[in-house]
Amino acid sequence: MRRAALLVWLSLFCAAPALAQGQAPLRMLEQRLALTAAENPGEYGIAALDLATGETVSVNGNIAFPMASTVKVAVAATYLSEVDAGRRSLDDQVGGVSAATLMNAMLTRSDNHATDQLLAMLGGPGTVDLWLRNHNLRGIRVDRTIAQLLSDRRDLRDVRDSSTPLAMLRLLQLIDSGQALSPNSRDRLLEMMGNCVTGRNRIRALLPAGTRVEHKTGTLNGYTGDVAFVTLPDQRRIAMVIFARGGDNRPAVIATAARAIYDGFNAETGSPGTALASLMRDSGPGPGLSNVTGAIQASSRDYRLPVAGSGANAGLTPRAFGNR
């Protein structure tokens, strides 16, 4: 497997990446990410951006993937923009529950019912899709409620409710820029993403302890995703998007790619060439991602919410949390 992976890397080295813009460290990072995607089963879409400099890397950046629950970032941004415009309030209620409470449940616990209630308050998925169009975001679309998405026949290549990694990256950049949301709304959204309790085995899993991560996960059968803002030790912030479909070790690949991105953009931890050099020193059998997968499975679990009234150790509420 390693010898085959090295051949893949050599072919990637000869082809200049589209988005590293000729910069050697980022070009090396992009090649490392491409190698990680190529040597693992499944299909991966990866994109990352230094929000201070605009430097970008991507692998399969223009291929559409399901958004699953990562769409909830767009739902929150749309609603908060309505608040900023004075058309809605976070105190507005549906069924006796405020929009603020619903949004917090949507982003921190990935509550699907709360998401659909917010969508209903907005007038449906079309309102979110129009907000994306009005901000010149292409390659990302919102077509259905979460209930509709989960009830339809599952097709991981359905263009409905999909995004390319680069389109999702542009959404994160738009949110961070302050061009679409007021400072208060932006900070509120990032705070809720920072309190997200799902997906501990994805982007966060292999990052140094204490790293600030504001993220939102997405999960379907055969699909795993995570999108995030990650703060480096020098306080620069990186937006990253990692989508995965197929294969059997998607969380481990996401965690590995996220750490490579962190190291690649972080001068304090060395260049991405360090990991690549380690791989190339020995082309014989090695642990690959198997140890990473085992460590993640042993030490990190997705958050599970107990059924109401059934105690702290009860099972899940699949209807609310089947699409994390």
C-alpha cells in the first residue's frame, strides 16, 4: 500500500496544484492531502483557507458532496442576517420556543427538528438558497428541509442540498469577513459553533489540546463531513472543509487531513514536508491510518443525546439526531 501511495504522490508532485499558487509549503501541503485522499478508500473533498492572507489549498475542491447537517451553518447565517435587517428577532417564538434556543440546539447538538422549525420561520429552504445566491455563492444549494432530506431515497451524489468544498469554504469566509453579518451576529454564530458537541473524532480529534475550534458536523449513512474555523497558536485563523463519502474510516481520514492542514499553515509546528518526509523514509509496511483509526475510536465518540425523560445513559432520539 505504501509503495502504491508513493507512486501516487510522485504523480501528484509532477502536476501543479490549482490553488496553492506556486507557493512551495502550500503546494507540499496540497500534495500531502491528495496523497491522504488517494491512499484511503472512499472519496474526499478538502479545502482550507488562511483567513488573513487568502492562501488556499484544496483537493477535489469543485466536486459536489452532500452537506448533511453542515447546511445548518447557512440556515443560522440566513436567520441572523434577517435579525440584523430588523425583519426578525431571536426572541421570536414557535411552539413556545425562541429562535435563539432553536438556533443553539441546531448548531451545538445538531437538532434536526429545531432546524426545520427555523426553516419554517424563514419561509422554507428556498429562503436560505436565495440568501446564498444573493451573496454570489455558487456550487452550494439548499433544496429541502431536514425531514424531507432524511425521508427521501438516499443518494450521496444527489445534487440537491450539496456543496463543493470550495463553495462551503467561501461561505465560511463570508461569515468571518463581516460582510454578511453584524459583529454581534457573527460572534454569536461562532460561539455556538465553538460549543458544538458532535464529531469529536473528526477535525478536533488530532489537533493539539486547547486548540480553538468552531465547527459543524454532518453525517449520513456512508457520508461524514466537518467544517470549521481553527485558530493557530499565532492567532491566525484557518477555515477548513472536509467532506467524505464511501470508505470505512472517514473520521480518521478527516482527523488526519485536519492535522496536516493545521501543521501546514502553522509555522510554529513545522512545514507539511515533515510528515511527508516521514512517509518517504520507509516505503515498507507501516501502520498507515489503522492506528489513527483505533486511537480515535477508543478515545473519542460522537455526542449522543438521551431520549427525553429516560435518564443520562439512555439511547438516542434518531429523528432528531440521525443527521449530525
